[in-house]
Amino acid sequence: MTWSSSTAWKGSARGCWVRKTRRSGTSCPMRSADMRHDAVRGLALACLLGFACSAQATTPSIIPLPARMTVEQGGYAISAAAVIHVKPGDRAAADAAHYLADLLVRTRGLSLPVVEDASATSRGDIVIRSDPSASVSQAEGYVLDVDARGLDIHARDAAGLFYGAVSAWQLLTPDAAKGAVTVPYVHVADWPRFAWRGLMLDVARHFEPPAEVKRMLDAMAQHKLNVFHWHLTDDQGWRLEIRRYPRLTQVGAWRQPPGADAKPYGGYYTQAEVKDIVAYAAARHITVVPEIDMPGHAQAAVAAYPEIGVTGGHPAVSIDWGVNPYLFNVDEHTITFLHNVLDEVMALFPSTFIHVGGDEAIKDQWQASAAVQARMHALGIKDENMLQSWFIERMGQYLAQHGRRLIGWDEILEGGVPPSASVMSWRGTQGAIDAARLGHDVVLSPAPTLYFDNLQGARDDEPSGRLSVQTLATVYRFETVPASLSAEQARHVLGAQANIWAEYLNAPWQVEHAAFPRMDALAETVWTPANERHYDDFLARLPAQFHRYDQLGIAYADSAFAVGMQAQRSAGFPSKAAVTLDTQEPSTIRYTTDGSSPGPDSPIYSQPVDVALPVTISAASFSADGRQLARARTQRLDARTLGVIDSTGFQGCPTGGLGVRVPLLPDATVPAPVYDVDVISSCWKLPQVSLDGVSTITIDGAWLARNYGLAGDASKVVFRAARTPAGELEVHVDRCDGPLAASLPLPMKAEPGTTFHLTASWPAQTGRHDVCVFSTAPIHGSLSAIGRVSFGNASSSGAMP
Ligand code: TNX
């Protein structure tokens, strides 16, 4: 490897500015390297914030950041006439070259031919070549050199060539422009930190068509993620065709959702579709790890074949999210049934690891069943946790006989982890620590950080999801290896993955919104060396990635840069307000007050803006080079809208615990409306509401399906006594047990999906107060939810309904 002979970047020692190398013999003086790195990061942040900076100052937008990269002065121009060279017979290089060419057409409008050419080792434009003696020897690693001779990508294995091509694509797409592009001279030596770089997609709760699964696989490959964990079965749907047991999909793939006119919801993958998807993934160096969840989350399978369930009853496919009671029984017949299922699973999925779930199997049914208890005693097994361990081990042994390995959620540690098992740790990181200490391999996917079903911002325009906000920064700062593991134990950490649970992600665009750009943060977490990761540098590389998403039609979330607005009436001036603007991440906010779209020349926001009402304020965030980082958010401010509080201004009450943002109906695919509810306690806190002059309160809300399996938490649901048949919304001031200010009887028609609009008068009071709204609706039947609370006063008259 000879790339240490690089030229200076802005006067620094050669090859020293981006990152200090850990290869002996090529290291730069530590201090100069660190200083340079800090300077570059400082510049990156400055650029993002809008201060003057040169385009060269930021690290080239490769995500995940390579293990080592040096940038030099100069660049190689790739024109529309450029060529990608591969050697005849170098199949892996040709595959990578075609992937690169295809991406370039789609995103840059550059149509570069792939040419088989015996002299491909000599340089010119882009060369991709297998090289058994490439200086990067790690699996999946590659070298990418750009100099006056062009781009050269070489690697020892096919995955390395592919990842080199992906990095080259990113270098070739630094902005939104089309056509020719000049690539900076860089030397990249890159390889992954972890072998398991995963993403889990739950298609059981909401089905994703094969085309969308492929889109996600493509995106994974472009982030150098290599394990697609496919959650194919759950209480709400069995999505994999099993030829021996056709009812699993004929019955188990369909459910009857709540709502008066709801049509059956469902879908499944035929074996032909699965084979196609597995091949598509393999071509992108992704292993598909299927999950067949057992012994819990089994309701759809039991609905199809009641004889493999416990009670003898015949449930429908579940419409309740959460934890449902249906387990498989432990008869030999059922074990054989599941082995037969695994036979077909193994035939379809070449993955060494097969996931058998193991999560959230509450043991009520096993405890209540004389047959299960008799079998447990006959087997000499002490309790139900150990019975689960036995059950899982029966699967583990079967898989091992076929040369496969079992992996399961961390509950498989309860009752003794089967010796052959690997563990996926989701309830925090303790499961990973315990398992690694016991010598089992582990994958980290802790909730809530790596649970992408959580919202990524507090704004009311975030679509549905769980209400524990997990920002881009939180995901980025996740460290895979728990600090308490010794170096020896840490060797059992295979890697990490994010999980896209889909109870509230009803349509492909919502899955994409949840996944991107947090997938970028995840990718860097699992690929880039820990000490090379710097959040501000990452943020500076993100705008280019957003342009790529735009070109690929990916519905990414701009939540990290979306401008939030808060308006406060100016004291003593009812027709004036002060507007505060902010973003989650640092950016330059520009705004307009004349209804026009904010652009790179609009005024920069620096302090609260005084506005005369009515006004329409529009704001967007920008990077220094004028790239818009988030779409503009617009709000009309007048006497009426100033008194409106939406979910951005709601907080949960201390009594609650299970906060979710849900659509009007559980399977609705339209973007709005959505409602924030706490399933344990129907209560909302509105902090510090200005009550001066308020004389009415109006609440817009809806009846929602109460479709939650709460298991042991069911007894925690807060009951509040009602005064009227359907209950009412009680509004209290200062505290939930403070003075009652209004009581709005709920309408009787409590069919899920019906909205309501309730108004009451409001007693005169002054100043800012917390306001607490809670529902006294019965705790069975539909769930009442509020979407918007409007406080009206004399100056908003006319606008009041
Ligand atoms: C817990 S994580 C589950 C899933 C849910 C998820 C929702 C795990 C192994 N089980 O069934 O979808 O929470 O966030």
C-alpha cells in the first residue's frame, strides 16, 4: 500500500488531515493530525451553520465514513464520455461496475458504459478490479484511489469491490447537479467495524410489497448494511407461504381491522417472491435472516391451525398490537409442525442464522393448560421459563443438524439460554452483556434507541409512531459494544441493527420516513471505527445524501432540520406576537413573512421575530452553500391560530406510560390526521398556556380503536369516573387535580374513526398556566383522543366555530 505519498491539503503534512492512521509506519505526528481533524470538523460545522467556508473544507460525503481517508488538492473530471473498466472474466468487478453504472444513471444522469478491457489495470476514468493482494486485507474491505489517472477501486473480495463502487458513487454525486463531475483526489482504505450491520423490517403488522422490500434492500446496500432481518410472522399476520401448511397464509395472512367499513387487511410473499428477494439481496451482499416468531406472537398461526395452539379455542388473526396471549403448545406434533416450517424456511433462506423470535411470550396459557403442565412435568421441567428454553433448544438442535445457527430475542436467556443460541438484545443492553459473558454471540438492537418506530422529532407533522423521540443524534451516538464487557467478551458482539416495527408504519412512505436518515447514523455506528465518528462531521456530509435520496425518490425525514415555530402574543399588544424559530440540529434558518417561499436570500433568523398579526410565516433551514436542508414549514398566525395547541404542545401526564401517535384507523395510509394517546392513561398536559382573555375552549378529537394487548399492564389502565354516558373531557388548570375549568361531554357515537368537535365556555383567568385534559370515557370500547385544543377569546371571535 503506497498511498501515504499524498500531497498536502492546505499546507498540512501529507495525508494527515482527515484521520490519524493506525497502520504502523504511516502515522502522522499525533498532534498535527488531531488539530487538522478538529479544524476540519470545525469547518464542517461552520459550513452547516452558514458561515463562509470553501467546498473543499468538508469531508467528501461518503456515508458511512471510511476507516481511513485522506483528501488532497486537485480532482479528476468524470465526463459523460467516461468509461468503467473491468478485466475480462472478473465477474465480481463487473457486478460492482454495473451496480455503479446503474446508480449513476438514476442519480446523476451519467450513463457510463462498463467495458471489459484486458489492460484494465492501467488507469483511466474508473477501474474496478479484484486484487488478491489488495493492501486492505479485512473481509469486505476495499481501496479507492482517485488521482490524476482516475478512480481505481480494488479489493480482495466481491463485497469489498461492491462497497468500493458504492463509495465511488457517493464521490460522484456530491450535489444535486446532473452530468459531469469532478471527484476530489482521495485515498480511501476502508473496511467494516462489525460483521453484522443490520436492519429489521416488520412486515407482519403492516405488509410491505416485494418492490418496497427491494427498495429497502437497495438502500441498505448503499449504506453498506449487510443483514436484512425479515420479521415475517406475528400475531397480526403470517406473511410467508409454507407449501405444506397453506392455511398459514390463506387464513393467517388476513385480519379484519376495526372500523365500520374496514376491508380485510393482509398480504403474503409467495415462495417465488421470496427466492427473488433473497437473490436480489445476495447480489447486494446482504444476507436475509428470516424470523419465525415462537413460542409467542403466534396468534396468526394458531388462527390458521388451532391444533398447534394451547387452549383448543380458535382465535382470529389479531388486530391488537402489543402482547397477546396466544402461544404454541408443546406437543411433539407442534414441534414437528414447526420443524417442517423450518425445512421450507431453510430451503428458501441460505442464511446461517435463522431467527426464532422468543420475545414477549407471556406464559398465562401454558400455566392454565393441564396438557402443557402435564407435558412439562413429564419432561422433568421445573417452570414455564425453562419450558420455553426447552422449546427454543428443540429448534436450535434442529437448525444445528442442518448446519444452521439459531438466534433469538433476549428473552431466550430466561430459563437458561440454550447452548447453541445467539442472542439479539432488545430490552436495553443487559441481555447482550449477560449473553456475551456466558460466551454467546450477540447482536445489539436496544429499545428505544435503535427502534425506528419511535418518532424522530417532537413536531406535530411527524407521522405515526411510538412517542419516545429518538433523534438522529441519539442514534448516531449509540455505541455498539457495552462498556462493561471485557475485550474477550466483546469479541462476541457481532454488531448491531435497527428495528423497524410497523404497527404504526402503515405505508411504504412511512417506513422510509422512519428509516432515513437514521439509517445513515446507524451505518456509521456499525461501519466506522468508533474514534473516527464525529457527529458534526457526519451532519456536514448529510446534505449530499439528501440529494441522493431526492434522486432515488426516497421519502426521508427532514425532522432534524425542520423549523419549529412558537408564537407568543406580545404582552399588552393583542395584534402583535413574537415568533421563535428553532431546529433540532444546528442550521441556518431563513424565513419570510409575506407568504413567499424562503430561499437562500431570505432573512436569517437570529432572535425572536416581532410580527404584526395576521401574518403568514414560512421558514426553512439551509447549509452555507445554499442547500435547503428541510422543506419549508408555514404557519398562519392570527388571533385564532395563536390560541391553538396541537400535539407539538402536548405532553403526557405523569400517570401514563405507553405513548403512541396513531392514525384515525389502525390501517389508514393517508398521512393525517394522527392522534397522540397514552394507552394507559387518557390524559394530556398542555404546558404554560396563556389564558389571558380566554373565554372558550374547543377540542377536536376522535374515537380510536382500543387495539392493544397490554398483558400484565392491563390492570394499570387508569379509570376515571364519568358523569355522562360516554364520559367527558375534563379540563383542569395547573394540575390534573387542580380546579375544573371545563367539562365537555363526549359524543355517544364511539365507532373507531369518528371525529368530534366540542366547545365549552371558559372561566376568566389570567397569566400562563399548565392545562390538563383527561378523558373519563369507559376504559373498554373505543379510546378517546384529542388532536387540537383551541383557546378562544374576544379577538378571535368570528373565527370561533
Ligand atoms: C416489542 S422488540 C416487540 C415487538 C413490537 C415492538 C414495538 C420485540 C422483540 N418485540 O413485537 O413491535 O416492541 O416497538
